[in-house]
Amino acid sequence: MALSKFRPIRTPKGYAPWLADAAGAHGVYVIRERARKGRKAIVLYVGESHTHRLRETLQRHFQQWTGRTAGPTFDAESTEIAMETFLDGNDAIRRQNRLIRKLLPVHNVVVPDEEHDPPETPRKTKKERAQEAAFDE
């Protein structure tokens, strides 16, 4: 998979409809300033959810929040978002870490080393998936 195109998180009627795709998903998101005349877009933050809460995690960045998991808050009018969803939460963590290392976002103060990435989950073969499907029936 790959990141979606960048798009606004809000419309005049509220949160953008595409945000529904993030409900109940693991995933990663990139928040950047919108490009302006003569100025490139600046990547502000890369985040993830590995607990099936991608939509909620992303939305918190556009409202005031406090507590142990609090992160930076952004203005919906001047930013845009790209996201990518995953079946495995560890895939979201690995992708976030790679994006932070690549993009060096302004608000990510820690740049994780590769050695801190979760291990790759072994992929099942077609035969293993077929055996599991047969067992489930």
C-alpha cells in the first residue's frame, strides 16, 4: 500500500467523508501545511494508531487534548492529511518510523532508530491461508 493523496480533514459541513475509512483501522497519517505560492508544503507530523483507532487518533490533532498520549494540535484550515491503513498494528508502527526517518517532520521530536522497529510479522503462504479457511468452515 501507499499513502493516500493529501486532502483537508474538514469540509464546511464538518469532518471530511474520507475520514470514515479510518474508523476501526490500524494506520499511519502525515499532517502537513498546505503549499502556498512560492513555498513548498512542510511536513508537520507523522503519527499512527496500532489499536484500531486511526480516525480518533487523527481527529485529536484538530481539537484540544491533554494527558499521557497528548500530541500537537493543528489548524484544519491550513493543513492537509494523507493516511494509509494496515491489517496489522505493527505494520503501522514500522511505517510511521520509516516516514519519520524519511520526512523529518517538524513536530516529531524523536526520530526512531530502525533497531526499535517492531519485527516483521511472517506472512502466511497461500496454502496456510487456505488451510485456515478450511478449518473455519
